[in-house]
Amino acid sequence: MTPATRTSSAPTRTERLDELPFTSRHRRLLAGSGIGWALDALDVGLLSFVIAQLMTVWSDQAGQLAWVASAGFAGMAIGAAVGGSLADRLGRKTVFALTLLLYGLATGLSALSWSVGVLLVLRFVVGLGLGSELPVASTLVSEFSPRRIRGRIVVLLEAFWAVGSIAAALVGYLVIPTSDDGWRWALLIGAAPALYAVFVRLTMPESVRFLESKGRHDEAERVVRGFEEAAGVAAPAAPAQEARVVGKPARASVGRLFGAGMTRRTVAIWVVWFMTNFSYYGAFVWLPSLLVAAGFPLVRSFEYVLIITLAQLPGYAASAWLIEKWGRRGTLASFLLGSAVAAGFFGFGAVSGSVAQILVAGMALSFFNLGAWGALYAVTPELYPTPLRGTGAGWAAGVGRIASIAAPLSVPPLIALGGPPTLFAVFGAVFVIGAIAATMLPELRGTRLAD
């Protein structure tokens, strides 16, 4: 596509959006996307509690349960890459709603599973929807956020993950232990996104940057005026728009992520995504099972996980504040290094059986790791121009999901090799590599999103 040129001296629609204050429209968009995000976290979080119970209920198939988590992450890897590309072609809102519907229905059907094989297939389908939704939601919110607080708003979106994780821990604690079929009721609760998808499709706005890139200027103008009205800002009498040469737009593809000036940032962000996924999912998917293996009763281990999960909220809050103070790069690298230190302490606490050390180190790991996730989701959409933003965010997430496939499978052999200290030492080293890669990213605090 030929680069855009401005047709007047008036601000463009994207510039008008960038300079608005945070309004009730922004708040509704953030809450609407955030609820979808929390439902994602509910589904992912429930899996660790489901696996912990199935290790007992389906003890004859226990050796295959690690593949259930990895099947879901395989679906997420494919879904992230495909969903990001579809978002650049069909629109952010459309793909967001469709993916919520897909994984909500598949989660509900998972509750009817009668074997590990059936559950594995359905978790793969769930992963397709989950993997597609997350980068699309962060891209949509990033493209609407005022420039000066864009990073903070995306971190707040990611903070809804903590809400869903806490809800998953509560369901795990209150519902799953009630009977041998508690895991089925938990998965039925996780089917809520299928209903929420209808609300998303009917009420959320489409990205102005996407509409502009497709030549749908009248729709884009209506959306911008709605946000200006909410802010009490008068729309310009003769709004500027970008004149584009009519022709077939360049197709968004992974190859373009390695075009001029983008190779370094693409490689760096892929490494960060890979390392963060490996340590997060390796640790937290198996956390209830690791505590049970350390000698704690199932209900008590669920209680500890709930307490550890609560530390996600202050982690997100700290990240949201620091990301506009220290910048994206410094915040992301610092939280990854904090995660590395916490992982080491947790590994030794788990093997010693010290409840205090397990809780303190686990909460520190939760605080720093989820704060890093918030910064990661904030920086990723900023790295690419509008025609590639969904593709870039989707492929970064997809590469990360490759690590989330391998991580659950790596836990049993690492435990056999040296127990929790070895396992969490590996996780700590992986966090350090991610922190080094984060320092190679460009600092984009306060800049406009590239069109």
C-alpha cells in the first residue's frame, strides 16, 4: 500500500484519538475487553486445578495428563498467529468476538469428556480461541488509548488476567473438591465466554486505525466523534483524513515482520515472549500438583495457590504505574529479573516444605511475573504499523505459545533430575534470558502508534 498523505492541516482521526483524555468510552472499552481477558484467565487457570484432581480421579491415565495442557498451548500457538493475521484483514472486534465464542463452546464441551484423549482434542480447540483472542484484544485497546497513557491502559487490561486467575482459584478451591465430578462443573463455569461474545459483537467499537486502513472513513469518523462527544471535545468542522492510493493493499505476512528496521525488534520480542511463556506456564500449570507432591493435601494446596494468585493484583498495579515512569523496556526487564530471583527462592521453599517460604516466594513470583506480562502486552502492539499490528502481536504470542507447549512437558523430567530446586533454577535462568532480550527493544513511551 502506498504510504498515507494528509489532505489538510487539521489533525487526522488517529491524532484526534491520541490527544483525547481518558473518557467513559475508553472505560467501557477497557472493561469490555478486560472481561473477555478475565474469562480467558479463568479458563487457563482452571486447567491446573482440573489436572490436579484428574491425577487422582483418572489415575490410570495420569501419565498422559501433561499432554492435555500442551495440547491447549499448541492450539494457542496456532490461534495466535492465525488470529492476529485475521484481525488485520477482518477487524479487531470481529475476531475478538468469534474467538470468545469458539473457546467458550469448546470449554463447555470439555466438561463432558470421558477420557484424556477426548479432553486433549477439545483443549486444542479451546487453545485456538484463546490464542487468537489475547493479542487481538491488546491491539484493539492499544489503538484506542490516549498516547500519553497508552502503556498504562494496556497493563490495566492485562490486570484483568489476575481477576480471572483469582476466580479460577476460587472455583478450584470451592467447587472442584466437592466431588469427583467437580472438575466438570468447573469447566461448565468456564463456558461463560460463549455468551459474552454476543455482547462484545453488539457493543464494542471497531478500531479506527483498522477502518482507516481499509478506506472505511465514514465509519471511522463516527467512532472518533463518539469518543470526542464523551470527552466534551468538539469535532473539527472539516476533519482531515489520509488520502491513500486506491489499489490492492499489501498483504500482512510474517515475512514483513522482518522488513527494514523491524528485524531486531521482532527477534527480541519473540525471545521475550518465548522465555516468559516457558517459565510462567511451566510453574503455574503444575503449581497445585507440585504442592500436592510436596505432601500438602489437595484442598490445602488449592488454598495456597489462591493466596499466591492474589499477589498478581499489586504486581499489575506496580507495572501500570512504572511503565509510564521507567518506560516499557526498563519495566519489562526489571520485572523479569525479579521473577528470576523469586523462582529460585520458591524452588528451595517447595523442597524444604516451609509454608512461609512457599507463600512469600510464590507471591513474589506471582507479583513480578504478572507485572512482566502486563508490560509485555503493552509494548508488543507498539512495535508495528497498523497493517501489521495484529500480525506482529499474534506471531509474537504464537512463538511464545511454542514455549508453553514444551514447558508442562519439561516439568516431570526436570523434577526427576533434581527436584523443585533444579526445576525453578531453570525457570530463573529462562527469566534472565528474557530480561536481556527486553533490553534490546526500542523505547516507545509517549510516541504515537505508527500508521
